[in-house]
Amino acid sequence: MADIRMRSVCKSFKDVRVIERVNLDIEDGEFAVFVGPSGCGKSTLLRLVAGLEDITAGEMTIGGKKVNNVPPSQRGVAMVFQSYALYPHMTIFDNMAFGLKLAKEDSGEIKERVHWAAKILQMEHLLERLPKELSGGQRQRVAIGRAIVRKPGVFLFDEPLSNLDAALRVQTRIEISKLHHDLGASMIYVTHDQVEAMTLADKIVLLNAGKAVIEDGSVAQIGPPLELYHHPVNQFVAGFIGSPKMNFLPGQLASIENSIAAVTLSDGTTVRAAIDASSAKPGAAVTLGIRPEHVTLGGGDNNSVQAEVAYVEHLGESSFIYTQVTGMTHHVIVRQEGDTTAKMGDRLTLALAPQHCHLFDERGRAFRRRIEAVAETMPVLQ
């Protein structure tokens, strides 16, 4: 068993609190991804698991054993760093075998483990080469193989793909996902790339940034990728998960009726959302959120706003239309088919699907969304 439990884990560097009150369970065989903006502490949290940093307060267990004071070599973990850190004068076989040789493993066992790992990574034909004879993607696989041969209970990855080009990142991401499936080991993966987080994770641990680290603890939300995407608990999560990020439209809560919130936007338009905002009072400052794929063109005067096209990104399979709504400093982004004819200066009507709207209070906390679709039963706004 290699489950990981954290209870009120904190980490400070002198007077600076980097990790605050982390409570987290990673089950045996689970793939967890630590994600968040630069400086949020995700690599520090990973290093606490590895034992490369000491825990300031709280408790951590791996496989049911408290590891606060256990050295890294006795934790049953193996780490893959951002840098390949291969020995340039050693063959790939010797690079992968080096840790086992230091541990004085039997030579036959070492050979068996290296060839086993090389077969998993499809690198058997590269074992006699030197690192300089390999591509960046192949070198990263060697670094992963060096971790595999130790047969740890937990694999730790610290932004392992950041040095690779776009195509190699996709390919290596697939290989890491397959590796997790084949080995069934617990894995923790650190990245700032939300695409990696969404595609790899069984569980995403999104870390806060800035003042929120101290006020609300380091963790903004924990859950499966689609849960964070469709049900963010606050505006920070909604803005971080998704590319492009969720649109935010500031306004005031006009009324609440039958779990339908009416929001007056900064341009004077009133739109409705399938949100239970009964805990708020009319007149309160709120932010309406909606993802680009849930904004459609047209829709007449029902639940829509008027906007002007500021810029269009043509990506081939899709296009993103950046629009400007009166009184708003941020663009409202609309996702359309790749052959859209919209151009700069066009006036558009943006329809906001009520069942896909989110609503956040003045502190950025999300109100509860209605589960059932209600767009068809909503009255036309007068």
C-alpha cells in the first residue's frame, strides 16, 4: 500500500509561510496532479512528500507510516526532476542502474530491472548509447526509467515535460499515462500546465496563490478534473481551470426567485442564471461567470448582451472571438467553429446559457448551481 495522507501540513521558510493547512488523501494507485500558478507552493509540497524539505507543522503518512522525520531513501518514493540530470559519460544502462549499484543490489537483479524498465519505456535498443546521442524526449524517458527500476510505491514528477517541445510533450504525456496504467503505482505530478493536469489526473489538487494561501489555506479545490471544470468552488478555480479561462462579468444581484438569480451587468443589461443565490441580498456585488463554449451568437433579447468584436483567433478547428462589452475591462470570449466570418468591429449579440452560468459573491465564493436545465422554462426578460 502506498496511500498518502496529509493532515494540517504547513511549511515555512523563516517567516514566510509557503504551505498552509493542507489536508489531502491520495489513495493507493491514484494519479494526483498538483497544479497552480507560479509561486503557489506546488513543488514545495512535492518536496515535502519526497522528504527533501522538512514539514514545519502537521503530519504526513505514506502507506500508513508517519514519515515526518523519515529520510528520503526510506520513504519508498522515486522522483523525476525537471532536469534530466543524466551522467554524460555513462551509457543509458549505467545511468538507469546507478542507484541500484549504490544500494549494492545483485548484478543479476540490476540487469533484470533495467531491461524490464527499458521494455516498458520501449528503450531496449538505446541502452548502450550515451545521453548526448538521444533526443530530449528519450533523455526524459531515461530519467523516468531510473525511477522505475527502484520499484517505488510512489512516483513523484516535478514538471518533467517543461523542457520538451509541444509535440514531444503530448507524446510523453501519453507515455506517462500508460506507465501509470501498467504499473498501478501512486503518482504525484507537478505542473503549471492545466492541460497536463486535466488529461493526466485522477485527482487535481489546485493550490491557491497570493494572500489566499494564508486566508483560506494552500488548497483551493481538490477533485476529479471535470468537477473542477464544471463546479469550481470559487472564482480563482474557475479562472485557472479552462483555456481560455471562464468569462467574468461584474454586476449586481437584482433579484432571486425560485433559485433563479437575475443579475444587472455593468452595461445595464439584466440576465438570469440558474443559481441558488438565496444566501445573498439583492443589490450585492456579484460576478457572473460563463465559459466561452457556452456563449452563443444571436438569441435575440433573451438573456443576452451586446458586444463589439475586438479580435479573432483562428485556430483551425475552432476560433475564439474576443468581444468588448460596454463598461467591462475584460474581453468576453466566444468559442465558435473554425470557419467563423466574424471580424474586428462587428456588433454581436451574445446569448448566455442560464444553465451554464456561474455566480460568485464579492469574495469570489461560488453560489450553488441548479442541477436541472431550466433554460426552456425561463421567462423572457422585460
